Amino acid sequence: MKIGIPKEIKNNENRVGMTPAGVAELVARGHEVYVQQTAGSNSGFADEAYVKAGARLAATIEDTYAVADMIVKVKEPIAQEYPLVRPGQLVFTYFHFACDRTLTEAMVGSGGVCLAYETVQLPDGSLPLLVPMSEVAGRLGMLNGAYYLQKTKGGKGLLACGVPGVEPARVLVLGGGIVGQAAARVAAGLGATVVIADISLPKLRELSLTMPPNVLTMYSSRHNIEAELPLADVVVGSVLVPGDKAPHLVTRDMLRLMEPGSVLVDVAIDQGGCFETSHPTTHSDPVYTLDGIVHYAVANIPGAVPYTSTSALTNATLRYVVALADKGWRRACREDTALRLGLNVVEGKVTYRAVADVFSMPWQPVEI
């Protein structure tokens, strides 16, 4: 199979779809890999490393899409890429369709096969291709929350870890999944007092046993969140509903409960966001202040640490890329239920029910 790895062109997206080590594995199995020139440069992987691994360099993004049977990338195609996706071409990436109708309609119109990392789901409910980026986003999201508490950055002027005689920050983490746990551990490591909220009692029991002693657990309800907001200096939103829009757990009227200069970190912004007042921001313009509350809602947080992120992502995706390349998408998805759940749009049809429901579009099961 011919596999294309284009350069990411989303704002400040420095990751690349695959490391040279991943390319070497595909080439060793007899596949042709085309990497767009300088695609890996911002992640610390030079063109020469890809060539040494057996890749061929493509001069432009157009050339990369044109030659490939399968595109492997990091973020969803943006407007200038829409015309490059052709009928029957497989695109394997993070799509997050449920918060972008324009993207969904464009991919339906392309006739391509869109296999989304974020909805590949194992029988136990876990999301193996979200885990590595969730770990990065949770850790880095919390670090940014602590950073924007600085008065010079619009925050209330609070040091997250405190000092002897002065209390540390209080952090509310909404969601006890991979992102929430990563954020809570970093906050706890900084010395903050942490409250982590979830609707699953088994999850709360697990967290109460495994988290550091400065992490408290709380059942997630509107009443409990409203009671906690006046105390919280940083709120990390990390709730995910696979393939669907994230619920708004903090509404605009709830912002009045918070002290001015408090920080909201919306790690779920890729799926529409946990906060009603969130809208996507970028690494070049990461925050805005609304009703006195600082909002950090960068839609590709892991893009700030691309070497770590690309390496972690390739570790997770490679086995699936190999299966797709070796078997073709139909056979690979037929033999692997988890991979089949990643099919969101197939040859002009929306095949993931949650996406169809969000936009009131026709849903059609995958026929493979």
C-alpha cells in the first residue's frame, strides 16, 4: 500500500503523523511511504531520518495526498485539504467530527473513508488512540492552568504550589478519565489541593485509593460543582463522550460564582468543550478573559511538545496502521471490532451514530 504522511498545517500544529521508526516498520513490510518534505522538522525528525528509514519525500501536500492510498496524520483536514481527499482514499487521524459540521459535510462530499483515532474503542470501553494524547494534554493543560494564574498573565496572582504559611491553589478537575487523572496528578505534584469529580462511583473509589493524599474525590452533579466553584482557582474540563459533543458542565451563569482571575482549562475543546463559554483558541493566542475568568481552550495542546507527542502517538497507532496497510481497511475493520468503531464517514455516508445524531444527518451502518 502507498501511505502518505503530510505536513500538518493547522495553526501551530507541530506534530507529525509518524516517526521515522514507524516508517521503517511499514517499509520493512513492503509498503511505500511518502513523507512530505519538512513534515517532521518541527517534531525533531529531519527529512534525512525518514529517507534513511526508507521513505520517499513528496514535495508538496498535494503530491502527498495524490500518491497515497492511505493518509496518516494527526489533526483533522482543514479547508485547504478538503479537495485533496478523493473517493475511496483512507484518512486515519483525529477528526472530532461532532463539533464541526463543515468538516463532516466536506468529508461526506469527498467520498473518502474517514477512520477517526478518537472512536477506536476496545471491548472494555477504553480508547487506545486517545490515551497517549490525553496523558500529554492533561499534564500540559494543568501546567498551563498554573501558569495563567500569574497576575501578569491575567490570573489572580496565585502560586499554585503555595509557600510555607500561604495556602496552595485549589484545583477542580471535571472527569476522572485519562485526562483528568493526568491533570490531577500534576496538580497534586505541584502541591495544590485537588478535587476530582466524576459520575462513576466505581471510578471515584478507584481514584480515592490510587491518587495522592492531597486529591479529594467528589460526585459530579450541578449542585456539587456550584458549591466547589467559589473555592476553585483552576478548573480543568476533561469530560469525554466518545464521538459525541462534550457536555457543558459549567454554564455562563456559573462563572459569577468564581473569583476574578480564576482559570478554566478546557481540554475537551476538541469535542465542543466542557464549558459553555469556551471557544477554540490556538498556541499563538491561547487565552481570553470573559466575565473576569481566564479561559485556556487550545484545541491541540499536545502540539506544544511535538517530539514527545509524536513519539507517543506513533507507539499507539502503529499496530493499527500496519493492519490497515497489510489487509486494507475493509478486512482490517472486519477482523478488529475496535478498529471498525473508528469508521465515522465512509464513501459519502455517516457511519458513526453519534455524529449523525448531532447534526441530524442520515446514519448508515458500515457494510464491510
